[in-house]
Amino acid sequence: MEQTELQRAIEAILFAAGERIETERLAAALEADPQDVRLATEALADALAYDRRGIRILKLEDGYQMVSSG
């Protein structure tokens, strides 16, 4: 899966979940390598922060959660 496509899928999953999702669970759902998921999620978090979007991604233990930044 292409990096941009992976980021979009991660964003959708985290937004819909509303709770922490483990990296391994994201990787399994997306049929992707966990390292690729980590890299894509970190890039997505950086992009959300840079664009000053109303949401951000928190890294929690071995997972991620999307939260409102307002």
C-alpha cells in the first residue's frame, strides 16, 4: 500500500475508533507491515500538526489515538 493511501486509511480508522488502537492491530487491519504503519502514522501526525488541523494523533504506549486539538 502506498504511503499516502496508508495514511488516509490510518486516519479513517483512528477517527472512527475514538480510542487507542495498537500498532499491531492497525497493521493487521490494513494488511501492512507494523513498521510501515508506525512510519505512516508518525508522518500523518506531523502533517496534522504542521497544517494546524483540528485533530492530532497521540502515541500511547504501543498504539495511537486521534484527539481534538481544540
